[in-house]
Amino acid sequence: MDILLDNIINKFDYLKSIDDYNILKENSLYIKKNGIYLICASVFFSKNDYVINLLSIWRKEAKTFHNKFNVTAEGTRKWYKNLLLDIQDRILFFVLDEKENFIGHLGFANLCKKNNFIQIELDNVIRGEKNTKPGAMSIACKELINFAFEDLKVNEVILKTLKSNAHAVNFYKKIGFQEYDKIPLTKIFNDEGFDHKVILNNDLIPDDYFICMKLGKLK
Ligand SMILES: CC(C)(COP(=O)(O)OP(=O)(O)OC[C@H]1O[C@@H](n2cnc3c(N)ncnc32)[C@H](O)[C@@H]1OP(=O)(O)O)[C@@H](O)C(=O)NCCC(=O)NCCS
């Protein structure tokens, strides 16, 4: 048991359990200046076909992720319950504009603590709606990181992105992330698409790399 980690898990648990849109909105991160809301992907949306479909479409269209598989609404519904709501240290927020249109999503996963130092990973960053509100995703990212530092008392936010995803690498650098590691990967094709695996055997020529980046709390 660790009180700092428990506080974070309890906060995630509470937000994910909200089953009423107005209460979700009251608990959202709202950036008034830019008219952007970050609303938790809670149990409320698990019953909403429109949102589940939107998540499927966005994941299908995101060609820059490390893996490609057969994305279906049914698979997304299962993912939402089993690999998002039921995973204690994972949380996702929808990015909404001032008219409450869904723009994209981003979240956190893989909470850990070493020597009183709390780290969390930025997870699942996708802009679904391409031609609206330029800057919305950077603004949402900064707000979420601020929430991690100020409210969750996290010390460092880390992330991994493919080197070939130059737009994302640049996007994160502009937010303030710095590269600290580079992990060689081999691309493995399968029936549904592909995945990338870490190269343990130095004889293989990498197909790509995970660029590992981190951002610490600004003093
Ligand atoms: C990574 C990703 C979320 C970035 O989204 P994005 O639309 O580029 O980000 P923003 O909404 O912050 O928009 C940034 C653009 O708006 C512009 N902008 C305008 N106002 C801005 C503001 N106030 N703040 C920041 N940028 C602003 C920027 O200059 C930038 O333009 P550019 O791309 O021509 O440089 C998006 O490319 C994506 O969904 N990629 C596919 C999924 C993916 O690869 N995710 C990352 C996996 S690790």
C-alpha cells in the first residue's frame, strides 16, 4: 500500500465510475481561454454506440501507431471495458470543443513509483477530427500534464513514440518533452496487420525505434 499511488488510483477510479454526463462535465478539466474540455472516458460512454464507433474509427485511421490490427466496434467495446475501465492505473480523456464536439483523446497509463518518485506514461494520444481547432491537442496535452503534476502529484510524465512518427516526435518536443532513450524495433507482420517488437538480438537491422521521452515538473 502506498498512499500517493492510492490517491491517484482512487481519483482515476472515481472519474471512471461517473455515469452522468453533467457530473462528468463538472469534473472535467476545462480550458476556458481555448474553449476545450477534457472529459473522462467513464462508464457513462461504454453504453454509447456513437462514442464507441468514434473510438473505432479514430483508431483505424491512426496509421502511425506501433501496431495495426482489425479494429471493430465490438473489439473497441471490449477494449473500453477490459483494458481501460478495468485497468486501475489507466485513464482516458476525450478532448471536446466549446460546442462539445469530440476532437480526440489522450490519457495516462503505467503508474509507477521508485524512491518516492512518481512516474506516469502519456497514453493513447489521437486527434480524431483533423480539420478543426488547430492546437487543441497540444493545449489538451499541456493541461493533462499540469493535472498530473499539480493534482496527482506526479513527478515525471514519460511516453514512447515511433521514430518514424516524426510529426508526433516534434509535437511532443514542442510541448517540452526531451528524448532520453531509443529502443530498436523489428516489425512483425501477422494476419491482421503488424506489430513492433523490441530487438534483443543485435544482429537484426532495426525497422524502427521507440523514442522514449520525458517531462519533469517545471520548478
Ligand atoms: C500526434 C497528434 C495527436 C498531434 O495532433 P496535432 O493536430 O498535430 O496537434 P495540435 O492540435 O496541437 O495542432 C498542432 C498544429 O496547430 C498549430 N497551432 C495553432 N495554434 C496552436 C496553439 N495555440 N498551440 C499549439 N499549436 C497550435 C501548430 O502550429 C501545429 O501546426 P503544424 O502541425 O503545422 O505544426 C496527431 O498528429 C495524431 O493524432 N496522430 C496520429 C496518432 C498518433 O500518432 N499519436 C501519437 C502516438 S505516440
